[in-house]
Amino acid sequence: MFARILAENAELRPLEPWQAAEFAEHAKRVRQDIDRYIPWAHTVVDEATAREFLQSYALKQAKDQGRIYGIWLDGVLQGGTVFRTFDTAMGACEVGVWLAVEARGRGLITTAVQHMIDWAFSARGLHRVEWLCDPRNTASAAVAERLGMTCEGVLRQGFVLNGDRRDVQVWSILADDHRPTV
């Protein structure tokens, strides 16, 4: 197992099925703050559904099609990042994130995703990293901008959450545009 230090007392590390109880408790704690934008906030409601969700990412990882990581601050799970999609044949992936309100404003998401982008380009040789968000989620768009991503446009009504059709803002960074952090 690995851990990547993000800041003092903050680390990024894999989030795995054996951590289902911790993830279920985390989901309960942050649900109200993230459910406007994060689909799993509506489906991860107990330890069984948390295990099922984390297992789906374990299977994606085994197939080299996605991964999920948690962000721990002072030993408490406060958020995470995902390679929601990871397609080596196409050379593209999508990064997603979430973070508890009390952990925001410290640069944890920006730093975590920067590590993910560095890894996708340098270690895996991908060509494109995407970031999709609801245009109303200005904090998410601001992170994409800080990461050096380009806003490519909006997919009108391209996403459904709780029966509500929503627009999707598409951001990306290409390997040619990327400057590794270290």
C-alpha cells in the first residue's frame, strides 16, 4: 500500500472494500454537502452499499479501468478522488473528487489531483485527463482551472442525477500541456 502526503496531517491513499464501514460513516457525514453533485451520495447509505461501491472500484482497478483514493486529514476520511474512467487504449481518463466542508480551502483536492495527473501522464503514458462538473459547481471548475485545464464547453443536459437533467462542463489537460509537479 502507498500513501502520498498532501499537506501536514493529510494524505492520499487507496480506498478499498475492507474500509467499507469507515466509508459508510464518511458518506453519512458528508452526504448533505455533496449530494447536489455526487451520484454515490444517494446510493451509499450503509456498510453493505459502501462495500459494493468500493468493490466496483476494486474490480475497475483489477481491469485497469479506474481507481478510487481517500483523503485522510488527521486520520479521518474527509474526501477522495477517483479515476472514474481510465482507458489506456484511448489514452484518456476522467478524474472526479469530493471533500467534506471542514477540509476545504487547504488545497488538498488540487494537490491530490495534480499527483494523479502526473501519474497518468508520466507513469501510464496517457494523453488526456478530463474533469467533468456541473457548471453550477464553481468550486469544482476553479480546481480544474488551477490544474491548468482548459474548459472545452458544455454538454447540454448530458447527465441525470435524481431524475434531474443537468448540463456538464468539460475540462481537460493534454500531456503536451502538462508540467509535472516533481
